[in-house]
Amino acid sequence: NPQKVSVTDVKTADLLKQNLGSTKTEIIVGENASAEIAQLGSDVVLNGITGAAGLPATISALKSGAKLALANKESLVIGGKLVLDIAAKEQIIPVDSEHSALAQCLRGENKSQIKKLILTASGGPFRGKSKSELEKVTLEETLKHPTWAMGQVVTINSATLMNKGLEVIEAHLLFGIDFKDIEVVVHPQSIVHSMVEFVDGSTMAQASPPNMKVPIALALSWPDRLENISPAIDWTKSSNWNFEQLDEQVFSALNVARKAGQAAGSAPAVMNAANEECVASFIERKLSFLSIVEIVNKVLEKHISSSQFISNSDLTIDKLFAADKQARVDTKQLISEVSK
């Protein structure tokens, strides 16, 4: 029985009213309804919206003074400096298991003693595949993630490694670490969620079974821990943990994301918008798997080298949304040319 629920369109609102019956839940309708909900003055706002659509809710939550439990990484990635300028110290608490792990490893540590951040990646369904083997993979094959059960968009982003690219930018923004000091390593078991290497040669890792209960609970209760959230690792049983180098020649999304992150300004928003459009077309079977990242890179490079690129110093929310909108137009044009 929530007091308020937001939905984006009238049709969905009508359907929800029918299903709710006589409850007193208020339904708020509109494109910015989630932002309206987020600014109501909660203790914690958990933003789990997928994609760029989550940015207004992130901004509203931060302006309200609530702690923001952020599962919508895209809103930080595309909002960049605009979001960080609104946020108070430790107001954004990461929900992604990798960034939750990093936050736990960095508690009480001196930033000057950090040598590098190491994000782990499962490798997705195509770990170890060559580029030629990926030329004709299907939607069904792409959605068979070996570790995590996620929605279509995140699962496809995990297969292309674009999700990890977004996470590299997110780690840079959350922890203020240079891109050259953020690495990605493949860890198929998804038990070590990420690691921090320090200047003395020691590495601190956070490990827990591969489910999202621990990072979600920790984000909601930060800095405290709740009891009995998940079974811990059973150290009495034998197990092997593998760590492998990521082949960035095959999975080039990481290079694309670093390029966008280092350019900053409107570049991450353009990259994300292009990726969202390409993933949607892949789901509709209008685009091949490898074409997703190829088109995203073309749209990004065109934007960075054009007069439409907006630097951090000139960035505003309106300009950000305009860049997002134009990127989607450009991407759809490229998709139509490729799919003919």
C-alpha cells in the first residue's frame, strides 16, 4: 500500500487503477512523474530506472536532501559534473555490486594511497569468443547470461561489455580516480565484486555470493549493515576463483566508454543515448550484435569532433537533453543505413 506511485502514461495509469481497486494509493502520471516522487522528502531514494530516463529522478532526490541509493548508473554517467555538483558528500550510495564493493574497500582509506581500482566482470555469455564468432550471435544467445538474471537492456549491455564501460565512468565519478588507474578483469564466478590495490602492494577485495541483496541492503542502511541479508560464502567447501584478462580488441565497448568519459561534458550522454537506440534495434532484430558498439563509436566520435560537443564548463541540463535527443536521431539514421 504505497502512498504514491508514478507511471509515465495515462493508459498504464488506468490499468493500474483497475488492478489496485479501492486502495488509497495516489497515481501520478507523466514523463517527470518519477522525479516528482523522488523529491517527496524520503530518507533514502533508490533509483532503479533503466537508462537516461532516470536522470530527473536522480537530480530530484539529491535536491531533496535524501540519500540516493543509485542503481541507475546512467544518470550519474550522463549527468557527470552536473550531478556531482548537486550531491553532498556521501549523499550518493552505489547499488551496483562493483561500486558497492569499492565503497566498502575504501572505507577509512586515504585516497592518496590508492594505486588503482579493479572492477570485476563476469565476461557475459560470450567470454572467450573471437570477433568472428560474434558476427552472427542471436538475441536469444545474448540474453543467456551465465551468472545474473537481469532485464534485457542490462543483459545485452553486459554481453557487449558496454555495461562495464558505463561502470568504469561511474567509478571515476564516484571515487575521483583517473581513468588510467581503473582496470577491468574478468572473474566468471562473480564472487569477488571488485578490488582496490594500494601503493604498498596490498589489494583489498570484497567478496559475497552473486546476488544483489547485500549491495541493495547496504545502500539502504549505509553506513550501517543489516543482519542476515544473505548467506555468506561457505569457506569449508572447496572452490576455484578465476581471473582473466579482458580482450579489448574483441570487446571494444570499454575503449569507447573511456573515450567518452575522458572527453566528459556531453560525450557520455551521447554515447549512452546511441547505445540505448542500438540495443533497442538489436532487440527488434534490426541490427547485428557487433554493430551495436560500432555504431555507438561512430556517433560518439562524430559528436566529440563537432561543434555540438559541450564541455563540462558549458554543460546544462537542457543542453544535455538536447545532445541526448540529437544523438538518438543520428543513431537511428545510421541504423537505417546499416539495416537496409
